[in-house]
Amino acid sequence: MTRKARLITDKDKTISVIDDRLYGSFIEHLGRAVYDGIYEPGHPCADEDGFRTDVIGLVKDLNVPVVRYPGGNFVSNYFWEDGVGPKENRKKRLDLAWSTTEPNEVGISEFVKWAKKADTSVMMAVNLGTRGTADALNLLEYCNLDTDSYYANLRREHGDEKPFGFKLWCMGNEMDGHWQVGHKTAYEYGRLAAETAKAMKMMDDSIECVACGSANIDQPTFATWEKEVLEQAYEYVDYISLHQYFDKKDGTTEDFFASIDNLDEFINTIASICDDVKKAKNSDKTVYLSFDEWNCWYHTIAQDDERMKNDPWGLAPHLLEDDYTFEDAVVNGLALIKFINHSDRVKIACLAQLVNVIAPIRTEKEGPAWKQTIYYPYEHASKYGRGTALRAQIITDTHNTVKHGEVTDVEAAVVLSKDEDLLTVFAVNRNVNEDIELEVELNGFEGFTAASWQALESDDMLLTNDAGNERVKPADKTEIIFGNGVLKATLKSSSWNVIVLRKAA
């Protein structure tokens, strides 16, 4: 018997307008993300500032709206002053987070130049590990103010007459983690985040602030951390962060695909805590969620730990350079579907990271840049996932998994574009054994016709891409039946699908 799934969507039943920043990313001073990643003077593709134009081109194709910088764990002992001014005067400093040496050839001004060339904006982080409110204010003045004052004038002396105007600021990083330099209790961090955000908004009331949530859902203080932090900082912050990395620890592809369902519980739990604190404080503001670290990460952890232990203090070593598989791409597609369907609360999300370090883009020193398997779901969502998320009812068969029990065959999200001329169905068939006949009932979309269908398909779950061979890439599909407001398509087992309908002119 053929397995089937039915998706019912109505133009008038919406979840939320999607914040473009849902498709953000992340560059940390870690491994080869910056050096030999975005920045490689002397490379055949390097521009006058040392930035690789081939990498910039791949980033621009992704249309990344915001990039979190400079960390990550790195930021918790970051001295931003080391990376400004004449390069010959900059200090080299040991990075305790990743046991490497930071040359500070790329600092704030350089990264701003890169961001402009890549058509993106910067989500800046302040060090609340080894530093605090005063240093955060100095950094904010340097970056954002057009005043006749010390740090604003220092920026001008360094060649940047106009402020950078960063609007989004992270109040530290993963401060609940014992591995973090400057690790704090929830109360200690909550008070510091509150006073820092309050003071920063006194200096520049146009900014938004992101408080640190739990480093992951498995932290022993998960949920109690968020509650305590928000009790201290609710009125001064605009978002609380969520971090989650997916791995194949369960052993099977079926369970790897099923594990993504944990995101629903994670998001709903933190949203409920935000609302409980809001109610307790009788506040009229809503704190939203910033899922500013997410990705698959498991391929290189053991060898990375070994390298940092036995060969520390290197300059731009190969760290966290996961070779992503076909099944990793499907998992990331499932995560993007979850974010779209929770876009009423998740306003920001940052794929961690962007280049070389657990990244969709990889480079070779003095060589080519190429797209990893996970590049494509991210590209598709960024291109077609902007507009309004529609509430879609899914009626689907289920299949059994070892660790997660019965799970749905199909997961899907539906987005109506900002101009309301494109309707996109994102769908994953996570049944690894059987194809699924998908039927989509579209209500209120008269005049739309099927325009395109792209899919990632493979029978080899461990297939990867490299510089010379792009084995995993989208295929154009044509077997769509569409009429009388109903679309039909057969989704191959273990596949990521993007079906686009266009309104007739």
C-alpha cells in the first residue's frame, strides 16, 4: 500500500511574518573561519583588503541577513581593543577557548568591511566573561556613536569616520557553561546582563539585546537558568538565546531524523518561561527567542579535543571542519522547517557557522572554495522562506524509530512571499525506506501555478561534497500534478524538497 501525506493550508491562517534574521549565520575567531576562511591575503581571489572574493560570492548567494561576531566561546576573554587601529601595533593574544593564538589582523573595522562586501549586517557580542559593563559601553561608543567623545574619536582616528551602527548585541555567550571563561551562576549573570543592557540602552536606545540562555537543552540548569536570568533582566533585554547542535549519537538515520522533534519542546519550554516571567512582572513587553547557534556537529569532536590538548596555541589550525553528509543536510532542512513553524517566537537564528568551522562553505588555503551538503537547505530557506509563515495541517503516516518511537513520515512548512506572488512548500520525507505521495490542498490561492521543484535526494546517507566533486546538490523535478487547488508530488525517501508556486501576472 502506497504511503501518503496530506498538507492543508489556507491563506488566511497565518503563524507570523517571518523575521529575515531567521536565516542568519555566525563567524567566530575559531580555527580557519576568519584566517584562511574569509580572509587570506595573497590568495588568487583576495581583494585589496585580503578578503576572498570567491567566499564572498558564496555568502552573497546565501543572502545572509546577519552574522554573529566575534564569538562564541572566544568572546568571553576577548579584548576588542587588540583588534583596532594600525595592524603593526596590534597584540597577539592566547585564546583560552580554543587553545590557539589570535593575531588580531582582523578586528571590528575589518569585519565591518567584509560584512558590507558580503551584503550582510553584524550581530555584535560583548565580553561578559572576563570583562563587564564599562568595557561594553566603551565598545558601544566606539561602534555606534557619532559624538565628540573618547572612543568615538578613537574610531575616527582609526579611519572610520561614520559609526558602524550595530543594532543587535549579544550579552556574552553561554555563561552557564563550566567551560566558559568567566562562567557564572544564573543570578550573577542575570544581574550583570541586566545592568549592562540597561547602561548600553542609556547610551544608544536603538539597540536590541540578547541575553544568554542555556548552552544546550541537556545542561543541568536548563530552564531554571532562563527563569532566573529573565527575572533579573526581563525589562532590559529583547531576546533570550537558544543553542542546540544535532548529532548522530543515536546511531541510525531514522533516529537522527527523528531527534529534530526535540526542537518543538525546547522552543515551547523557553517561550513559556518568557511568558511566565512577563506575567509575574506585569510587563507589557514580549521577550522573543534568538536561536543563535544551531547546526549538526559531531564528526570531528574527538580529533579536535586531541589537537587542542596536544598541539595548543597554533594560528588558524584546522578545527571543527566537519565533512557534512547527505543526511546532515536533511537534518538541517528539518530544523529550518521547525524555525519557520515557530517564527511567531523565534525571530533570529544563526547557522553556526559560515566558513570552514562546522560550515556550509569550505576553503582550501591558496585553493578553491566549495559548497558542503548543508549549503543547499540553508540557501533554499533564505531565498524562499521570507514572508509569512502559514499554518499548515499535516496528516501523515508514521514510522517507528528505536529511540524516539513513532514519528511522522513528513514534516513541512509553507511560506507566502512578501509580495504574495510566491508560495513555497518546504517538505522532508524522513521515512528512509519508502517514498511518500504528498497531496497539498491550497485554499485561497486562485491563479497560482506550479513553478519549480528542487530536491536533495540520495540512497547514500553518508555522501559528501569536496572541492573537486559536488556529489550532493539539488535536482530539478518536474513530476508535479496541480489543478483545482490541489498539488500532488511523490517525495523520495529521505529527501529535502522545495516546491514553489507562482501567481500568474
